[in-house]
Amino acid sequence: MKMKNIMILFFILCFLCCESSSVPADDYINLVPDQVTVRKIDENDTSRLEEDFGITEFIFITDPDSVFDRSTATSFLTEDKYGSYDVSKALDNSLSTAWVEGAEGPGIGEYIFCVLKPGDFLYIFPGYGSSQKVWALNNRLKKAKVTVYGLKQYTTTGAPEVAFNPMAEEFLLTFQDAFGYQGIPVGRYLFDVNKWFYGSSFLFVAIQILDVYQGTKYDDTCIAEVKTGKRVNPDPADFPM
């Protein structure tokens, strides 16, 4: 009888442990981009980022401590009884929250801009990740343009500054309609040229919605998390660049 009780307790603990993880570690998908472009920053970058990112002088940010505060979006859903949906909700390491665009319809053309610590991989959780039920109710990213810029902190005359790398990586992505993180390798062309040292740098990521998987109830497109990290489920057959 005692052994039976121990076995019952064991199965209960196993069940609770499984339930506590909303996204298992193996639910990371390595995407192969539809298109990859490495290019110099141009006037289109300058005008868009000055308007949407709030940088009046595109090349320099004179207050490095405020870099992460500059994450923003072109729109977000108005706060309601369930909470808020601004860009910070995609950067809080929680799948129970999300950035939700606030444009009419599915938000085609809307941007989210994220300043992130450098990493080998960029991971995006398309959809609202609090549960698979909520994830299915809302729109999920189907296609997106992801532009990755490098920022480097340095000191010249005693005052630290942050400058943009003159190069940018641009990806056209098609996401799987799957509940989990989906990632691509980034930064390989941003931190090994012109003495752009990896350790003192940031990534500035612009994600534009191009198409969505339609939700069963709501016409709002959600991104639960955007983060950087090491590659999960490594595959030697990486995409060519």
C-alpha cells in the first residue's frame, strides 16, 4: 500500500512538472529564410528609423544606458481588462504576455523594433503563447521581413556613445504555424568587420508583418517574445549566406 501511494505521488509530480513548462526546450524550430540580404544602410533605413524609432540623428545614440528603452512599435493594442500589449510585453521573458499590433485588421505592414543583447540566434515566438487555446484564437506571424542592425558602444572623449554598424542583415521569413520559438542565425556580418567587437555590442531588430495565419476569433496579430541566444537543436546543415 505504501509503495502504491509513492507511485501515485510520483505520477502527480511528473504531471505538474510537464504542465509548468508552456514551451518545452525541444519546441525550438530553426528556420531557413526565403531570402537573405547583407547590405549597407541606406536612406530608407534612415527615414524609417528616424520616424518610427525616434532617432533624430541616425548614426549616434549618445546615451548608451537608454538603448534598451528605445524598443518600440508602430502600433499596439489598447490596454484592456486583461492587461497591456506594448512592445515591452515581447521582451519580458514571459509567454503569458505579448506585443499585439493596434492597426485595423491583421496589421500588415506594422513594425516592432527591439534592442537586444547580441547572440548567435534570433528567436521569435509568433502568436500569443499563454496557452495553445489562446494562441489559436489570435493571428500568428506567417511571413515577415526582419532587418538586423548592429550597434556598438564605445568611448571617444570620455563620454560613451552608441553607433550603428554601416551594414545590415535582412531576412524574408516564412514561419511555421507551430506553437514554439522559431529562430535564425544573426549577427555574423555585423560584428566581424571594421573592428566591431561582439562583446560591447547590441542588436537592433526591426520586424515587419507581411502575412499572418488567421486566428479563429480575433483579428489581432501577436508576438509573445523576441530574444537572442545560443542555437537550440543544432543542425550542421545551416542555410547558405
